[in-house]
Amino acid sequence: MRALLIKHDHLTFAGPVGERLTELGWDLDERLVVSAEDHHAPGVQFDFPDPLDYGLIVPMGSPWSVNDPGVASWVTPELAMLGKAHAAGVPVLGVCFGGQALAAALGGAVERAPRPELGWVDVETDDPSLVAPGPWFQFHYDRWRLPPGAVEIARTAVGSQAFVIGRSMGLQFHPEITPFELECWLGHGGDAHMRAAGVDPDAVLEEVRRTEADSARRTRALVDAFLTRVAAGDR
């Protein structure tokens, strides 16, 4: 079983999402879209592989917006790739930017949220056995509008947090978060973003460290439920 894991930048890691997939026998093919050298000029050309060569597609987060014209050179083909995967019945698990990209690829849209969500947030869930109430880690400024036919699973006051459509699922939060990943984000502008929003990045990082085991446990359960109930077409 092969899974395509799309890392849009060098500061994103598969974390416990990738660990759980590997434990379950998935062979992860990780592709990096924007290298560290191109981080400040991310309008690169990138050739996405054929999604039909995989049993699962996992587009991860990104510091850029789906709507950012500066990254349209690779966002546009990525949306086409996700649409092709979904149409062929290849499951997609979209994480944050990846969830927004999935929504946009299937006829929804991405827009600026009324305020950012930064740090740990509980969600209102209609199906806690699929998407638990959390808390889940958030770091986003945009939100999606659901594509036609999607079923919303979870939400906050800011926006939709999870949806299912066919064999695919979009998540607004970051189940893959680890202390190392957050340290990378904070060291590359995230610290300033949090402080500007009135959030203490040091306190958030300490909480991520303190709750790492619990967070990984929730993520493993989420991955398992996605694979058995959504990707398998049994929901």
C-alpha cells in the first residue's frame, strides 16, 4: 500500500499521522513542493505524480494560502490532482491547507476566516468516534466553504473543522503537530504571528510538549477511524 504525502514546505512533517500510517503498513512517498532554498520565492514549478499510482493521498499544511497568487504555479495543478484522485475513488486526507485544497478542488472555496485560530482548540463534533472533540492544534487564517455533497463533521465558532465527501476527509486542524514541528514554525515567523494575535507562543509550545503523548493518541485514533470508516467507503 502506497500513500503520497505532500509536504508543501520544509517546515512540515508527517509526525504521528505518518507514524501511524507506517505502523499500519503504508509505504509513504513524501514529496516536498517548496524547498528551503525557495521558501521566500515559493512560486516554483512542481510536477505532481499521478494519484492513481497510490492508495491514499495526504496533502499537509502550508504557510501559504490556497488563494495566494504567488503559489498558483503549483496550487492549480495540485487542485487538479486532488480532483482526479477523488473522482477515481482514491481517498484523500487533507490537513489544514490540504483540507482547504480538497474543498476548493471539489467545488468549494477558501476564504479569509473572521479571526485566526492559533493553539489548542476544542471542536464541536457530530461524530466523536471519527473526529474527537480534541483539543486539536490550530494554526490558520483561512477557512473553507464546503464543496457540494460534503458532510460537515466538526466545527468551531470560526468555521468548519472537518468534512467528509465520498472516501475523502478534510481537516482544518493539525493532528500531526509535535514540539519539534512547532519549534520550526515559531522560528520562521510563527512566534511573531502568535504575539500579534495576543497568543503567548512560549506557553503554547510548553503545552504541546506537555500533552505530546495525548495528542499522538488522539491522532492515531483519528487516522484509524478515517481509514476504516471513510477511506474504506463504509461510512
